[in-house]
Amino acid sequence: MVPVMVNEVLEGRMSAEKLAWALSEGTARLYGLYPRKGSVRPGADADLTLVDPAGRRSCRTSGCTPSTR
């Protein structure tokens, strides 16, 4: 689902702000998990997704180090 929604942003059919809300706060509120989930604030779980549409590699839990080009 996330790749499809990111593509919608890249094609200009959805704003990045709306995507971020839909994948975080909106979903957390739907399931009654907000503000422990779905927000970046002290005490909340830190689940983040970084997207670089020009990137050529995936970052997983292990081996997630910055690279220089």
C-alpha cells in the first residue's frame, strides 16, 4: 500500500502532508492508538519511514548507515 500511495504523491495526485497523516496520525486515531502511535513527540513510539524517490537502495534495521555520493 505504501508504494502505491508514495507514487500518488510523486504523480501529484496527493500531497505529502496528506500521505503522512494517512499513514500515521489518521490510522492511529482510527484504531484508538493516538497519541502513543502516529505522532513524533516525547513518550510516543518512534516508527518512521523515510522515502527518497531518487534513492537506489533500501534501508533495513541492520546496516542502516548514511552513504555519500
